Amino acid sequence: MPAEPPKKRRTGCIIAVAVALVLVCLGGLATFLSCGSLFSFGQRERINQITLQLRASLTGNPNAAVYEQDLRGLEELNRDGDVSFMAFGVLENRFKDSTLDGAIDAGEMDHVMALVRDINAGNGSINLQAYPQGR
């Protein structure tokens, strides 16, 4: 069987490289899109953990009834996927700051719940100028 002329082999290689390049691009796009949904899932779960821990710390707080309503509002926004990435970041930072000593006292609770009210009022978003340090 005679060998193919070099021109046909070169065309076949170019087509193979082009197909491989398209497949790599499609794979990269699929990975990019799936990472976003995985992060979103992690964010929702972390907000669920934060609300559970805040709720557990409400015992004996004079504002417990008001704060409970605020937490329900945050949970609803979270369930609908409406909490922005920036609002989540500030909430996470403020929550971590308030739990450094292992407990959330009344002053720390007031500080965290002020942010929760802002998130609720902004329908899942916050005014970043109000939180210049991200806390």
C-alpha cells in the first residue's frame, strides 16, 4: 500500500489538533461553570451553619424575638440563592470575629445581627462602602 502524500497527512494532523483544542476549551468551560455552582453550594451551607450557631446563641438575649425574624429573613434569601458573594464574605468575617473567644456575647450578637439586617434590607446585597474593612 503506497504511503499517503505529505499534504494529506498534514491536513489530517491540523484537523486532529483543531478537534483536540475545541475539546479542551469545552472541558475548561464545563469546569469553570461547575466550580461556580460548587462554590454557591458551599456558600449556602456555610450561611446555614452561621444561622444555626447564631440561633443557638440567642438564649437569654433580650432581642431574641427580633433577631429570630432577622435570621429567618436571611435563611429565605439564602434558600433562594440571593445572598451576594460580597455580603457572604462580610458575614463570614464578622461571624469569625465574634466567635474568636468561643462564644458570642450580647454586644457581638448585636454587631452580627446589624449586618444580617443590612443583608435582608438589601435583598441579599450590602453597601460595601458601609463595610470598608470587610467586617
